[in-house]
Amino acid sequence: MVVPTESSTGIGPRIAQMERTTSESSVSVEINLDGTGVSDIDTGVPFYDHMLTALSKHSLIDMTIKCSGDTHIDVHHTVEDTGIVLGEVLRQALGDKAGIRRFGTATVPLDEALASAVVDISGRPYLVHTGEPEGFEYHLIGGHFTGSMVRHVFEAFAYHAGICLHITLLGGRDPHHIAEAQFKALARALRQAVEPDPRHAGIPSTKGAL
């Protein structure tokens, strides 16, 4: 559901919210694409909260995310379901995508780690994710969050947002840094892609639709 509010961009309301409840989790997400990176995030998975806070801060997308899930079993359902809803809400907030830049790219360091992200707000979901070191997927970060969840978030988010996303880890040793550099690179690329383009008010596609 898109919430009808005034936008400073001149391209219409860019706030959306959604709730999703299953037997495994209850998720509520609200975002403002024209925010300042303010967030209020509580998923019950501390390291995931840290990553989503970074995503909000560096994309300048305001986010309120609440999730109550069956973390006593595993964090998998909570992480995946939050990524699904965040993707759906981004897609809704973008509307017909008129007036946006559409493409974004960023390369972000975090000490020894270096990650690149390229985003196309294409309407065609796709993920290419490469470069994580062998064994990273098994590493437990913060006592709850396995390395495999990083890719899983990107999959859920990209497919439900309807975006083409390429993320490449160019280097890294520390698992925390490896994960965080990727989330920050995604954030900066998203910031570019969803920004209004002052030179073009229409839909940025030769097809006339995204």
C-alpha cells in the first residue's frame, strides 16, 4: 500500500508500508525513499539489525522494520521474510518508476574488505552474487547470523523488488567486514538508482515501462 504523502522530489509519493504474517514470522516494513537514512529496526537478529541499519543510513531511505519470528528454531525465516517484505515495499514505493535515474553503482571499502554493487531498477528480478571466500557461508557472525544469509537477503530483496542486482566481493578477510561492505555497497547503489533525475521526468526505458 502506498501512503499518500507529499514528496519533495516532485515525482509523487514515495512512501510505502506492508505487513506480512505467516506461521513462521510477522513482519512490518515502512520506507520513505526521500528520507535521510533514519531507521528504527528490530528483527530479533542483532547482526541483521546492524546490516539493515547500515542499508538505511547509506541509501538515505528511512526504514521502520519490525519482525517477530521463530528465531528459537533458526534465524533463516526471519531474515528471508524481512528481505521479502522490504523488496515488496521498495517496489510499491517506486510506483511506475517515472523520473528516477534507474541505474546505480558503488564500490565500498570496509578496512580490508571491498565490495561492488550495481543496481538496475528494471522490473526484471535477477541476482549475480560472487566473490565471497570459500567457507564464508558457514561462518557464524554475531552468534546468530550465518554468512550464507547475506546472499539469501539479496535474493529475497532483489526478486521481490523486481530489480537486477550484481554484487561482487572484491576482497576481504573478516566475516563481519565482508558482510557489511556488501550491504553498504548495495545501499549506495540503491541511493543512486532511486534518485530523481532532474533531466528526465518520464520512465527511463525505451519500452516506456519498467
